[in-house]
Amino acid sequence: MAQNKIEFLSAKDSEPSNFGWMKGFPPPADKTLSAADGSFFNFPAIRWSVVHMREMLPTQNVSRGLEAPSKLSYDLDKNIDGITFMPWNSKNKMTWEQSLWANYTDGMIIMHKGKVAYERYFSELTEHDVHAVMSLTKSFTGTLASILVAEGTLDENKLVPFYVPELKNSAYGDATVRQVMDMTTALKYSEDYANPKADIWDFSAAGNPLPKPADYKGPNGYYEYLETVKKEGKHGEVFGYKTVNADALGWIISRATNKSVTQLLSEKIWSKIGMEEDAYYQVDGKGIAFAGGGFNAGLRDLARFGELIRNKGMYNGNQIIPAQAVKDIEKGGDKTAFAKSDHPDLKGWSYRNMWWMTENKDGAYAARGVHGQTIYIDPVAEMVIVRMASHPIAANAANDATSLPAYEAVADYLKKKK
């Protein structure tokens, strides 16, 4: 029996300016959004919240340092909006601009050969705001781990308890750091957001920084939850996309360096390449950064990071990230392990260092987050695309059909330019 398709307000109809949330001193009760009751994260309120997370939840700063922002060069291309492509499973072509509305885009920037070729802002996002990047956060965690491996600070072949003894009796007790980095750990853990009884909600409850209910008996904080995760299967055989792996990796890299994830990201990247805005992480009740999905950053700064990766860690003639760290990302992961996972639309892909590897003709790869967050890097087209969005559905499958072929179409167009 076919399920009824949920109809959501369109991107234009769901823009925050239509609702007047959080306006006034104080805002009226019926216009107040709250983290305590979860109203801030329901659609369409999430379209406001993605650029106001710091007002809803405790956060930890990622400093951009004291240097002046680097100046971006512009060579805007007015033809990009009209580029057409064929969405998956469709008989009708779509334009690039149409796809932005279809995917509830909040901000879009395209870098080509180091210059801004396209930049637009929608909904609540402006050039001065930062936006929640959701699970795109994981690629920052994976990149930090890759840097530490390249520097010799972290041994990817060690078992997890070498760095975090507290995890010796969990599913991670006999997993290697590399298996965590590539999410080939065998965990009894469900991340089905549509299932209210999935483990992801227990993990979220543990990490919720707000006071726990009087009858709460579960773990307190992300780390305590990780100690409870049980093993199911054999490590190293199947890719399983599970947020807890990113938080386990965050714990590992913090123990390896004796530095928080926020401090590491600032020292290794954020203060090194002329960012415009400080970034921040949402944290749990113990002040631990949510390394699997709590990062918030500006659109242009995410583009700067994408360019840093595309250029093998080089910025202004300086090697900010070891080239070996980027090369290790770009070589891709275990395709066989990925093929056994539950991603039927992503045929031939792989996963390495918490980056999604398309394995397409250009070897494009991406950082991805629910509700439509993307850093998409195409090495052959010399292109970086960053999209921030607030799609009503918390699954990339909801927008991949009108996103991934669009990115390839823009790449093909840019490759033809001199």
C-alpha cells in the first residue's frame, strides 16, 4: 500500500520572514522558538534556527585568529543559473536556479580555479552569518584525524582503547582507529531518523546539554553514551554510516593531542587561512563538542576550506595541511564495504576519512550533512561547491536527485571555459 506523501511548504513560502519568529522584546509566546520543547528544530522553524543555533544551545568557539580575512577574488558567471540537467528518475530537465529552490537552499557559492564564480543567499542566511552544517561536521573530524596520522601523532592501526581506555568494553574495544575513520565498525546502532525508537535518539538525549528529566537514567554526555555501544558483526567488512563513529574519533584525536576538537580545528585550519568569521560547535552538558554534527560556519569560510583541500593543503604558498593527508582522502575507501551498506542510489561510491567519494569520472568527493549541507570538490573541474540548506527532510536522499546531477552539470560547463 503506497504511503501518503507529506506535502511541505515550498522554499519561498517557508522563509522565516513570513512568520516573524523571535521578533520583539520579548517576542510573543506564539512566535517564540525553543530548544527545551524542540520547537526550534521542527520544519519550517528549522529554516530560522540553522543560522541561530548559538541562541538556542550552548556552544564552544572556533577562533579565526587575529589576522585580517583573506580577500576572495570574483569572476561571477551569469550563465550558471541557466545550466540545465536531468534529475534522477525524471523525464524533465531542471535549471540550476530551479534546483536551488527545490532543495530549500539557504546559501550557495561556487569556486572555480580559486575565484568565486557564483554566490547567492536565501532565507535567513546572509554573508555575515554562520550556518549549522549538520553531519558535514564529520568531514572536519576526519580531516583532523588525517592530519594527525600524516604528522605521526595518531597511529591509524592502533586499537581504539590505546587512546581511549574507557572504550575497551564497548564495540570499539577491538576496532582500529582506521575502521572508525572509515566507518567500517560493526555496531549495534540504528540511525534511522524516521524511527522514534532508533538509537540516534538515545545518543541525542545523552548529548542534550539541557537539564535531564527527573526520571532520566541514561548516559550523561556523548562520551558516556559511547561506552554503552555494543558490537554487532565483524569490524572492517561493511560501511555503516553512524554518527557515533565521528564522536568516537573526536574523543580519540583529543586524547592523542590533549586538545579539544575546537582547539585543534582552530590551530590546524581555522586560524590559518584568513577566515572571515569565528565558527563554533554545539556542545553537550560537559562542554564536549558534538564532533558528529555540531559545527556551524560561514558560507565563504566553508568555501575557503574546500579550496584548501582541493589544493592539497596549500594556501598562499604555505603547506597548511600535510599533502599526504589530502591524498589519503582522495584515494577513496573500500568500494566493496560501501556496496554492502544501505545507500542504493550511491552506486560505486566509497567513504574515506569521513568524506564521501563519488568515484565519478572526475573523482569528485564531498562532505555531506542532512537537510542539504554540502562541500563538493571536483578536482578535474577545479571546482568547489558549498551549499547550506534547510530542507524539510533529514536525509540526503531527499535532495540528491536534484543536487548531484546539478553539480556534475556545472562541473562539465566550467571545464569547457578557458
